[in-house]
Amino acid sequence: MDTEFDPEARITNIVRRIDQSDLLDSDKIHLFAEIADGLKAAVLPVLLTHVSREELTAMSRNPASVTLDRYIEFIAHAFDEGVATDDVVRSLGAVIIEIERALEESGIPMS
Amino acid sequence: MDTADTIETQSVEAKAAKGAEVRRRVSDRLKTWVKDQHATISQSERHAFSTVRKKALEGQSEKGVMTRVRTKLEMGSQKTGAESVPTKTKMRMKVVGLVASVAAFLDPEPISKAALAATATGVGIAEKASEIKAMKDAHDAQLRKPPNDAGRSLVVERMMAMGGNTPY
């Protein structure tokens, strides 16, 4: 994937194309909600790949030991090296391509 | 019904049919993609993460947690950015909202489950349904018909959870 890939710019284009289409407003709203769900769904598998397995197991075995601070550290630690960010962007890229293809197939051009 | 009304009705019907088709295609593609990706997560990992997230969020405001996760990730980005490539840092800043959103929000309950829970707790299904509808209406109103570039930017921000939460 292009290293200059910018998920925000691509999503902005998708929103613009849907907005400018002749779809009913109710369908546009549903599409926006569906796409937002898809974007979030792209994050979890990546996040779970990069979190500390030991920490996850330890916390889940002893939920009483879970504090908000510990949880936030646990999430943030996964992104320490920057690799997780690259993977999230790659994953977003894949889901964005799926959305663009579906829209193209439906007669909503992306360019 | 006169000719103009008939043409108008046909136009709305055609738009609705196209809308249904677009939604089906987008939904099908996303469902397939999400299913494939999530198949890489084991049930035990998913369960462990849900347990931990649920416990961490207990008694907390989801919005508040999201802000804290986001701040923490942004601090990490700035720290890393000083030592690495600036464009990478910029990209990282763009995805932190999504990550924070996933970290801070519990999975929404499907409506059928919510209705069942409402019955179990003695709350009328109708009352629960109207509550869900009110939430959906409020949500829809926020996303409704972006009129200009600023409006579209707002939709994108909400999609990437950069300017608030999208609890659906």
C-alpha cells in the first residue's frame, strides 16, 4: 500500500461522493453509520495483535486488579513502537478499498 | 394523482431502490471483510479483552475514557515523533481517535437483545424502543445532510471519532 495513504482524505472523499449522490438522505445517513462501524471494526484485530498477551491474560484472570489507569497504559503500550499505527492504517486502507469498490459497483464513482 | 406527482413518486422510488442496492453492497462487503479479519481473533482473546474493557470502564463515562486514551496516545505520538518521521507522527495522530473510540466504548447491544433485557427488568419494550429510537434520531440529526465542506468534515471527524463519540 502507498506509504502516503491518508485514511482521512480517502474517507472525506467517500463522504463527499455519497453526499453529492442522488441517494435519499435516509440512505446517506445509513451508509455513514455503516461505514463508521466498518472503520471501527478494522481497529480491534490490530489492537489485539499488539497488546501484551501476558498483561491481557493477567488482567482478565484477575478483573479486580483492572484499574482505568492500568487499562489505558495497556492500550497505549501497544502503540509505543509505532508498528501498531502502521498496521491500523493498513487495515483502514483495506476496509476503505472495500467501501470504495462497493460504491463504484453501485454507480457512485470515487473520482 | 397528476403527471408531476407520478413522476415525483417514481423518482423517489428509483432513488430508494438505488439506495437499498448501495446499502446492500456496502453492507455485504463490509460484513465479509470484518468477518474475515475478526476470524483472526480467538474467542478467548476477544472474551479476555471484553472482560478487561468492561471492568476498566465500570462507573466511568465512556466519553471521559475516550478523551484520556486519546490524550495518552497523542502524548506517545509526540514523544515518538521527535525521534522519528514527522509524517508517521501525523498519521498516528489521525488514527488515535478511532483507537480511543474502540478502547472506550463497549460493544453496543443489538436492539433485539436490548428489548429482551427490557422485558427481563420489567421495563416496557415500547418504552425501551422509543428510548432507542430517540437515541437513533439524535444520532441521525447529528449526521444529517452535511450541507458544505465543514459539514462533511464533521461527518468524517465523527467517523474517525476525532471530534466526539459515535456510539453505534
